[in-house]
Amino acid sequence: MSIMGKKLKIGIVGCGAIGSSLAKSIVSDFSDRAELVSLYDVEVERAYNLSNKFNKKLAALNLEDLINKVDLVIEATKADSSFEIAKKAISASRDIIVMSVGGIKNNYKN
């Protein structure tokens, strides 16, 4: 999970139930290999509230800010947002884990 001995820098987009649970797990279970460095939510207050639980300033002002800080983006939003988030992450050469795969499927064109 680490990149040449460095911790994997992770950002989570979506600070609801799933994003919050993932953030807690990264901080408590994977801190030896990964670091939660950024959080973003369209409801900015959610990102600040979750960030405060870790006593860190992790809230990003926008999606691009989060993407620029991380190696891995974890999308934990509503399905209608996942496709655009994935496109932006991939365009910035970032790895991404998509939790809301229905949003990708709905945008797939043969």
C-alpha cells in the first residue's frame, strides 16, 4: 500500500456515513501504511465536522484541491456524482476507488 516506503496519501470525497466510516478506518487501522490527507463534501460543513474528529485540518475547499493533495481518491458520494469525480481524478493521474459504481454504469456508452 505504500509507494516506495512512503505512506499512501488518501483523500475522501463524500463525508456521509460511508466516507466517515472509511476515514475512521484509515486513521485507526492503516496509519502505518496510509495517511488521510484531505476530505471534501459539497456540504462543506460535513467535511469540517469530520476533519475536527481527527483534530486535523483536512477539509478541502473544492474537489480539485483534494485531488492535487493525494495519491488515491476514494469516492463516497451519491451515484450521480461519481462519474465526474472519477473523470477528474483520472485526468489528474490519480488512482480512484469508486464506491457508487451505479453512477459509472449509468454514464457508460457503448
